[in-house]
Amino acid sequence: MPTLPLTLAVITHNEADTIGRCLDSVPFAADKLVVDSGSDDATVAVAQAHGARVVAQDWLGFGAQRNFATTQCRHPWILVLDADEYLTPELAAELQQRLPALMASDAPAAYLRRRTIYMGRPMRWYRPAMGERLARLYHRDRARWSDTRVHESLRFDGSAPTLRAPFNHLNNPTLVHKQLKVLRYAELKCRDWLEKGKPVRMWQAPFVFATAFLKDYVFRLAFLDGWRGFVIAHTAASYALYKRMRHFEMVNNPESVARAAAALRQHGIDR
């Protein structure tokens, strides 16, 4: 298959089970880069076997790690995927068709649509899982990732086209994986809040769970996906509430920040 002057950039930590499929889904990328933050499984070997360059970099936080990866790319146009994501054949074909014109334009980026596979099957109705629009394709001189520990976003000026076909996201192989991710992401978000001096508003806590659950379960149509929809809405609401409780604890017991970090590292969650 002809290659295009594009770098596929993936940040990894212990992703041996998924990184090969991710890399193989972009056969037209002339450069495949994996930035690994100390994996102790076979991630590096698998990535290299699937044609990727591997660069080691201690964990900097999601935004900073992606910005570091940008500096290591060999081409100005960059496609970013997570290790548990992969292009569908339809999107790969669409990219091959549209990339030459996009690269010749002044566009800073392009949006892709992500389809979520949850509990072994694609979600059918839940809106964020059916075509979540994410900026994942960009020119490194016209866009930059936000410098946040988690929930980073691509920042750029100007308009960006949206591709039609989706890419797939294997959203946590089990609920155990999801809960571990919730703990890690909440800790990172709360550290950001702590550094920025965000005020604690625990009076909101009784309403946070109900509001978040209703938003996802009713207004984002999770209820149409049956019990899987209930689970995904409940998990999202629990995450929204837990972040606020954990932030309250950090402010009132600063010692808990270091103690929690040590506990998460012990279980391989924090880096």
C-alpha cells in the first residue's frame, strides 16, 4: 500500500495486548512512533515488530506526553491514536483519499469520529459512543495539546474538516479496568484542581451524581442500550462525584496526596 508523509503517534504504558492492532490499522503512515513510559510487559517488542519506532519517555501527564511525542515525529502531519483504538477499514480508505488535499491546505487539523465498543459490543444509541468528534489529525506547527495531566485537548485556531467514517475504541476490557482508570484519572484531575486553587464546593456533591447520571442515561440516550447503558451512565456519574470528594480530601488533608500516589504506584496505576 502506498505510504503518505504522515506520522502515527501513540503513547503507551503496558499495552502489549492492543498496540499491534492499533499500528496495523494505519498501513499508509510513513512513520509510526510509539512513546513508551516504562512498560514492563512486551509493549516495546510488539510495537517494534509491527513497524514502529519506540522512544522512551518518563510519564509527563497526558497533555505534556503528547506534546513531547509531537517533537519526535518525522512528518508535520500527525495522526494520534491511543493503543486501544484502531482505524476501521472505511476510515483508512477515507483518509487515504482525503489526506493529500488536506496536507496541501492551510487547515490546522481534522476531526475524527470515535465509536465505542463496550462490554464486548459496539454501543448502538449512547451518543458519546456513537460518533464522538475528536481532533486527532493535525499539523504540528498549527496545533498543540493542552498541558493538563488528564482530559487533554488539541488547541488550534481556524476551522477543521470532519471525516465521516469512524475509528473504534475498545473501552476497557472489564469493569475492573474501568474502575482502575477512574481512580487514576480522578487523581490526576484533582491534582490539577489543587494546583490551580479551585475552590471546593461540597454542597454540590448531592446533586452531582444525579445530574451526571440523568445527562448520560436520559439525554444522551444511554437507556436505549439497555443494562450496558445503565452501567456506563452510572460509572460516569460515580466518577463525577468521586472527583469532588477526592478534591475535598486533598484540600483538607494535604498529606493524602503523597499517600494516595504511593498506593496507586504500588498497584501499578500511577506513574
